[in-house]
Amino acid sequence: MASDASNALAVREKVQKFLNAAQTGNLDLFKNLATQLDDGGKGLTKTVADVKDANKRGALHFAARNGQTEVCKYLIEELNLGDIVDVKDDDGETPLLHAVRQGHVAAAKFLLEHGADPAAASHLGATPLHHAAGIGNIELLSLLISKGVDVESQSDAGAPLIWAAGHGQHEAVKFLLEQNANPNTETDDNVTPLLSSVAAGSLPCLELLIQAGANANASAGGATPLHIAADNGSTEIINCLLKAGADPNITDEEGTKSVQVAASRGNRSAVEILLPLTAPIQDVPDWSVDGIIKHMQAEGSREEVHKKEETNVSKESSLQKTQIPEVTPEARKKALEAKSRGDEAFKRRDYPMAIDAYTQAIDLDPTDGTLLSNRSLCWIRLGQAEHALTDAKACRALRPEWGKACYREGAALRLLQRFDEAANAFYEGVKLDPENKELVDAFREAVEAGRKFHVTDKQKSEK
């Protein structure tokens, strides 16, 4: 029995090294491990084709994702594995999609030359063209469109033009518009490229879309581009929208005008622009810049208190309904394999790959707070504070007595410049682990950073 377990562990380690060799491009090691794995005698080609990770990603997925064209060539040309060129993983993603998402032009060209479907979509409907648009790679966009991919290909998040605009890729927006992409295309939720560009804070994308005839008053869930710009506080984008015919008197589904959104956020410059163009609102007694800001922020405070009361009332019943999912031994083993790949990728500072591996592990074992902590750190290293905060909070929910979970939350909040909240998170960690110097130092630094931030903010408002 012990011998069988030992053999199984050795095989898993070998598979992991095999897939790591594919993604790092170590072809000699890859070939050697492939030969070792083919100890059953079913043939090297079939053995290599059958080896996959927990997310059904094989060697070609990993090689393509990391732009290891030589490994791709070995698999397809020497092992005659052309029939796996369009194999899909658990997310419905092909090797070509993996290569394009990471901007690996040479690998993408090779796969296309060997029969890869340029329009193969994932389970979410995203094609390589969507991902090329999202990263703004014009060479890949040109290559895929030359293969006949429809510029209006739809996904759960809309057409490629929406992806490009939402990522602030103005060169990609310009290219797609030149390919006759519809500037007013919509998602099922009525999100348009123009809305996406405003949400991304991209003035260059916005200007290109307006020139192409995009509707400046298109709304999603009642929110117009002007509502979004007012929330973000960008005066340049607000002025651009107004010049294009955006109407400041349109209300969202809650009956709120853009100037009210700006006022509730304390975006004074935006209020100064919008107030003179907005019809007076009956509920606001003092129709002035200071008056509406004071009124809206008071309204926001009352709503916050109400929300907290509702949360406290429902928290106990919600917790009672929460059930810890049961994780099978097999799923836990696969999760550990994926975690190990994530740890290796983290050591190489390949944070996107680490996030991908930790995500696989979390899907398999959602009860392991360490995985969420690790992924949160990866998001921090990539500067994605909101994602980091989401993972940190989920980690704290799973392990409320773990000081490191508090540290992760504080680090994300600090990156978001929410210093008071960061200090609170670090302090919670200090209470759990008083001897942890890292937490103590982080708490002191957050308090000091918050003090300086508030002083600077006050000085700005006095000028």
C-alpha cells in the first residue's frame, strides 16, 4: 500500500516537472521526462497527449501560453500531435487563445500555420481576437482578421471593440474601427465601447469612439457615460462627453443625475462643471456647489448607517446558511498539485501564471484560505489592489483567527490609499499575533501614511 502511494506521488511530481519544462522551454528535460512517463509502453505520442493538469491543460497549452515555440514545434511536427492543436481545457480555451492572451506572436503564427482555429471561443465566448484587442496587440489583431475572424465576434463581455476600449487600448480601438467595427455595439447588459472607455478612464479611446459616431448617452442599467465619468471625477472626460452631446439631466434607475453622483463622491471639479448645466433638483435645498456636495454626502452617510443595520440583522441568518463545501481527497490532491505550480511560478516572478495555478487550486479546494492569501499577494505584485482585497477578505472569512489574512487585507487597502481601513486591518492582525513584527510595523506605517495623506488632502482643499 505504502509503495503504491509512493509511486503515485513520484508520478505526480514527474508530471508537474514535465509541464513546467513545457512552460519554461527546457526541451531536453521535457523530452527526457516524456520518455520516463511512457513507461507503460503506450507510445510517446499518446503519453504526451494524455498528460494534463487538473484543469485539463496539456503541454501544448503551457508551451503556447509562455511563447515556447520550439516546444510547440516538437509536439506538433516531431510527435505528429497536430490533432491536439485545438484541444480545449476546462475553460474551453485552446493553446492559440493562451498564446494570444500573453501576446506571443511567434507561437500564435506557428499554431495558425498548423491548423489552429483562429475563431475558437472559450466557454465565455471569448476568442483570440478578443484577447488580442484586450492587450492591444495590433500585429495579432491583423493576423487574426486576415484569417477571416469576424470583427464583431461576441463574448459574454461583448465584442473585441468593447474589450479594447475597456482596457484603454486606443491603438486597438483605432485599428478595429478602421476594420468597420460597430462603435455602438452592445453586450447583453447594454454596455457599449464608449461606456467601457469611460469606465477605463481612457480619453484617447473616448475621442476615437465619438469621432466614429458612438452614442454619448447610451446607458447600461440606467447609468450613462456621464454618470460614470462623474463617479470617476475626470474633468477631461466629462468635458469631452458634454461636447459630444451628453445630457447631464438624464437620470439613472434610482433617479440620480450625474451632478449628484459627482457630489456624493466629493468630486468638486466635476460638480462645478455639471451644476450650471443641470436643472435644479427639488430635494436639494441649496442649489450651489457646496450645497449639493453637503446634501449628497449627508444622504450617503444616512444610507451607510441603514446598510450596516441591515447587514447586522441578516448576518446571523446568512452565517447559518453558509456551508463549508466538502472536498474529496482526489480534489485536494489536485489542488496541492496546482498550488505547487503556483509556488514555482511565484518564485520565478511569473505572477500571471501563479494566479492561474492558484485559481485552479481554489476551484478544486475552496476551503483552503492559504490559496486565497497566495493569490492576493500575486495580485498585489501586479498592482491589482481590488482583486487583492477581494481575495484577502475571502481569506479572512475562511480563517478569521489568522494574522496573515489581516495583513493581506491591510496591504491591499494600503495600495488603494485607504490608509485608515488598512491600519484597522493591520491592528486586527496585531491583536491576533502581537509578536508579529511585520504586522506591528505595517500598522504603524499605515497610521503614519494616513496622517500624511490627510494633511496633504487638507492642504490641497485650502488652496
